[in-house]
Amino acid sequence: MLDPPALDDRKAYTPSQLNTLARNLLEDTFPLIWVEGELGNVSRPASGHLYFTLKDERAQVRCALFKPKSQWLKFAPRDGLRVLARGRLTLYEARGDYQLILDTLEEAGEGALQRAFEQLKAKLQAEGLFDAARKRSLPTFPQRIGILTSPSGAAVRDVLSVLRRRFPLIEADVLPVPVQGDGAAAQIVRMLQSAARSGRYDVLLIARGGGSLEDLWAFNDETLARAIAASPVPVVSAVGHETDFSLADFAADLRAPTPSVAAELLAPDRADVQARLRALQRRLASAQERALRNAIQRADRAALRLNAQRPQARLDALQRRQEHIKRRLDAAWTLQHQQRRARLQREAAMLRGLHPQRRLERLRDRLQRLGPRPQAAVARALQRQALRLQGLARSLEAVSPLATVARGYAILQRDDGRIVRSVHDARPGERLAARLPDGVLPLRVESQD
């Protein structure tokens, strides 16, 4: 707890300053606290906040639960309802009243039990009491089941009815124990330990019908949970309805949602067992038939081996083998003879084909076929050359200067044959020749303008 702030007794404080000092002292000194009391003056204005007082026979304290936490409540607050609240102490400076600002509000009784359940569950779980690796598998065909439950409850009637319907051969012993109230958990522990030590039972079933958390609280006992986990006999827990969970459920080797379901899980279905037995009978009969068939075959083979060892049987076998070999030799000789004959026929045909007279006849026929071909080839070659010459002549004529002369022009040449291309190429008195389409005209240069 923090020390109170130092006050100056020579200084005069205003009410607001004093309230601020008091609020800081309350908030710094008190941690989050739980308060149990009765609701009074419950008010929920349009803002959505929840205001009320928590009271007992001698005192009351103002409380506030602000939105949105006030909208998450699982119950409707009303005057006279006993609740459990958690919050921090502070001071409402406007009125000078101290109050609780809450962050949690739950109904008393149920909420406290639930919180205690969660705390104990977390503790045992941390110790590994609920680990799946620790749990044991249940027997497939249990012969005797011990049922720890109230002998007058509906749960035991449901369990026995399901067991009789599914597998009447199972022996079920009802081990009477109280299932709620003070001392119930201790009696269940003693009965569980006694049944486990007896060695009579293949599996133990702890069963109870549904009820409130207070009704089922005996099955949330720490000692009972540890006894279930330490039991040398597998334990099935079927406490309450499907939505109810207890520490016995978590510690048991199997948790069933209801006692009836637990009975169905423990007892094999009679119809399934009968079907399995019929299938095993069919497999056994089939195996016996196969074994008998194999024995008969082995006897037949042994008889054949004994019969084969007689001298006459061996002679018969040798004679059959000799006849078989003879047939194979005859077949091989016939095949070899046919192959050689076919080979001689092929070689004779080849020799006939290579005879000189036949070669001369083939060459004469070929010469007759090839006779006209050289003349035709020469004619085609001459025709191709003539066409080529015609094409060359047309090409030469296209580039010949004589073609230009034929259109009315003349070519001037000197005596040495060079062409006069400009007036500056000719000198006065020089003789030239003008080539015309129909001949050559001699000329002489008189002068140059």
C-alpha cells in the first residue's frame, strides 16, 4: 500500500483539490478488488451505462459499469439480485462520493463456482493430469462394468437399458454413491478406489444426469480428479448433459456426453458382433476347405511320386521320352531338308539369271529402247541453243548503237575509230566519217564555231 500524500496543514485547500487528492489516494492504494453484494437502485440511462449500488445489511457503495461492457452482460441486472463485481475504487469529485468503476459483473454463486472451476482446471492441466498421452484405451469386449452412480436416478436406468439392448452378456454392477451434496465427492473417491483394487472390473463408469453447476459440483473435486487419473482400471465419465463439463470428464480416459452414450461406447453392438462372428465362421470354413484341398493335392502328388518310382513306370517314362526325341529328330530332319531344297531352288534361279545369253538378250532389248533417245536429245539441245541465240540477239540489238542510227541519227568517228562526242573533239581540217543506216559518209571539218 502506498503512503498517503503529504499535506500542508498551513495551506487552505479547495474542495476540488481535496477531492482530487482523495481520488488519487484511493486509486493508487487499492488494486482491482472483488465485491459481492445485492443490487439496488439499478439505472440504465439512454447513454447505455449501468449505475447501481452494491449493498449488504450495514453498508452500500455506488458502482458504475460503462458501455460497451454493460451490453455484454449475460443476465439482466435488477434490484435485489446478488452479484459479484470486480473494479477499482475511485472518487466522483462532483459529489464527493467514492464509487467502484467496474469491468466485470456476474451473478453470485454460479459465477464464483465457474471461476473456481477454471482455476482448478488450469492447475491440474498444468500438472499434465489431462494429457491425452496419459489416457488408456478401453477394452473392446468388457466382461464386467462397475457403474458408480445413484441407484435411484434415471442415469442408471438408461445405462442398464442400453447395456441389455446392445450386449446382454456384459455383467454390470451398480456401485451406489451420492452424486451431489456435501461429502459426495469423498464417497465417490472411496468407492472408485475400492472398485479398482478389487480387480473385478474391466472398466468403471461414473454417471450422473444433468443439473446446474452447483448440482454437478461434486464432480469438480480435486481429490476425485486425481483419483480418476490414478485409477489402474480405465474410467469413463458421463456427468450431466452434452454441454456440461466437469473435472472428472477431463481426468477420465474417455468422456461421454450422456450416460446413455457412455453405455453405447462401452458395449459392442450385438448385431455387429453376430455379423463379425458369422464372417469369422465363413473365413474359418473357407480356411478349412482350402487346407483339406491342399492336403488332398499333396496326397495325390505323393501317390504319383510313389507310382513313378516303380521299374515298369520308369521304363514307360523312358520309352515315352525316346518316342518324343524321335519325333523331334524327324521333324528337325524334315525341316532341314525343306530349307536346303528351297536354298538350291533360289541358287538355280540366280544362275539362270546370270547366263550370258540372257544378259545379251537384256542388253539388246535395252539398246532398242535407247535407240531413238539420242536423236531426240540432240534435237532438244539444238532447239534450246537456237532459242538461247535468239534471246542473245534480241539483247544485243537492244543495246546496239545501230538501232539508234536507224532512228535518224548518225555516229561520227575519227579515222582511228574513236567516236566524236563533242565539238571540241574535232579540229578544223580533220577528216571524219558519219555512220548512217545505209552506209558511211566521209566528212571534213572546215571550222569550229
